[in-house]
Amino acid sequence: MLQAGKLIEFSARKQLKYIRPLGSGGTGDTHLFEDEITEMFFAIKKYAPKDKKNIDEYYKRFIDEIKILFKISHPNIVRIYNYYLYPEHKVGYLQMEYIDGTPINEYNPDPRLQRDWPDIFVDVISAFGYLEKKKILHRDIRPANILIDNEGTGKIIDFGFGKKLSMNGEDANSIILNWPVTEYPEEITEGIYDHRTEIYFIGKLFQKILKEEFPSFKYERIIKKMCAVNISARYSSFEDIIKDISKGIMAELDFDSRQKRIYQDFADLLSNHIISYSNVSFKTDINNVLRDLATLLRNSSLEEYVQNNTKLIECFIEGSYTYSSIKDIPVSCVRDFYQLLMSFDSSHQQVVLDNLLARLSNIPIDLDDGMPF
């Protein structure tokens, strides 16, 4: 019988089919497996440090990576599904989303995907902006840890050096050696490493990747400010970068005041009705979103208010969440938003959806998720 506080052990073993190795690093190897029941592929990282002298420190970092990944959910950050620890042997496994992708420095945009470097830049900034809000530093920004998947979407991986704020000088200096740049930001000499430092290294990464394309790059001015060696001349937060990106996009696409009001009214209502979530993914396919909204409106055509808030919420997210069940979302507000989307071309539609999902990504995460009961 289930009793509050009692530890429940699940002894049934799950079997996964081994596919192939994915890579190895200083603290372990990663392999590809398939769950034949769900027909899903997973990357499983085995903690097996090659440096046995620091095995306790590396094991602690492995545990830290698990803690960090379980607390975040963002479409541009690798998702964790499970972990398996064997502390008596200082061994552990991390079961993660498999990203069939290419390191960012080896990627060549596919014109068929209609996603180019500006879109990838926004993906990366969005992910690090989310981490900034959660007070998490990645600490290992290099091309191998930013993958571009088969849909042209940027994904941040590998939090082996990740850490909650704050860092001391020893931590900062010990990891700077990982970055392939010749000019370091001024705060490094003072033993400081924070989100402004990550802004610098991401800017440098894109500057190096774009090479001769950089002078004509859409966000060239933003990247130059990110790469300022003097910390006072640099962006102070990823939030500020996102604001500058949004200003440019909105000005480019020329949304009028009525369109902005319809979007803001809907975004406010939707975000205010989601209280928290524990493990969700965002729906980024605009065609699927439009289809689900159309179904909701058809089923609510005789109602003044949406009768089931989950039907609206699940047009945009899937997974576990808590929400307000109060029936106070006017159908007219949803209809106005749907009609707004339908009046736009695909680029305008995607910008509206991206802004909405960015708003939803700021909703608190329930850290108690993951227990079977």
C-alpha cells in the first residue's frame, strides 16, 4: 500500500537496443540507444572519467549536470528523460534527448528548411536567455556543445561544467582554458565569470563561424556589442539582447498597434492561466498550432468563454503542468488571435509564435516533478 514518505522501488528493468557510439570526453562516453516500445532514440551518457585522480569532483559535476537539466525545459536546450546512479562505484548514466545534428561550426544551412544563420542565432540567444532567468551558467561554450538538428534548429547540450550562480575566481579561471579564443573579456583577469562572460563567448563564436559573411549579417551590430572586451560596453544581459532582436524584427515586419494589442491580450490571458509546469515541450509547428486553434474555436462557437482551458493551453505546449480552471478566457480573444495569425504570411506567423513561446518559457517550473506517484 502506498504511504506518504515511503520510498517505492521500481525493480522492473527497461531494455534499450544499442545502436552506436556518439562520442567521448574527459568524463565519459555517450552512446545511442533505441526504446523499441516507444520507437524513440536516446543519447545515454555514461559517467566514466579517464582522470581517476579527480573522480570525486567529476562525479559531483555529473550530479550537478543532472540537477541542472531536470530543472529546465526549453525548445533549444537538450531534454533529460532519466538518470541512473551507482554512487558506490562512482558511475552514473544520463538518458537524454537524442539530437541528430551537426556541431554549429560544421553546419551549412539548407535552403529547403528556410532557416538560416539569423534564425540559429536567435535560437541560441533564446536558450541562453532562458538559462539566465534560471540563474544557470553553462560554462562550456564551444561549437561541439551547440548542435543544429535536421530541422535547422539550434540546441544547447552538455552541462558537464554547468553551475548555478555564483562562481568564484578559481572556478572561472579553471574553465577558461576550454575556449578557443585569443582575446578574453576584461573581467577574466579579475577572476569573474558570469552571464556577461557567456555573452562575450557566444558573440565570438558566431563572429568566427560567419567569417566573411559577418559584415552583412543581420545581427552584426548586436554581435559586435556582445564581443566588447570592456564589460561596460557589452550587453549586460541576454534579456537586453532579446529586446534588441525583437525591436529589429518587429520594425522589419511592421506590426501595427492593433495587431500588437491583439497579440498582447491573448499572450497575457494564456500565460496567466498556466501556473507552473514540470516537463513540457513547446509546439513550434505553426501549421499544427493553427489546426488546433481552429478545432478549439469550432467546438466553442456557441460559447462566450473557453470551457476547458487545457484545450487552449495544449495548442501550444504538451506535457505536465498546473493551470487555472476558471472559465474566463473569452472565445472572442482566441478568435481575434487566430484571425490575426491567418492574416499573416508565414514569416509573420512564426515571429508571433516565437514571441508567445518565449513568454511561456518564463513560467515557473515545478521542481517536484519526476516521482511516479
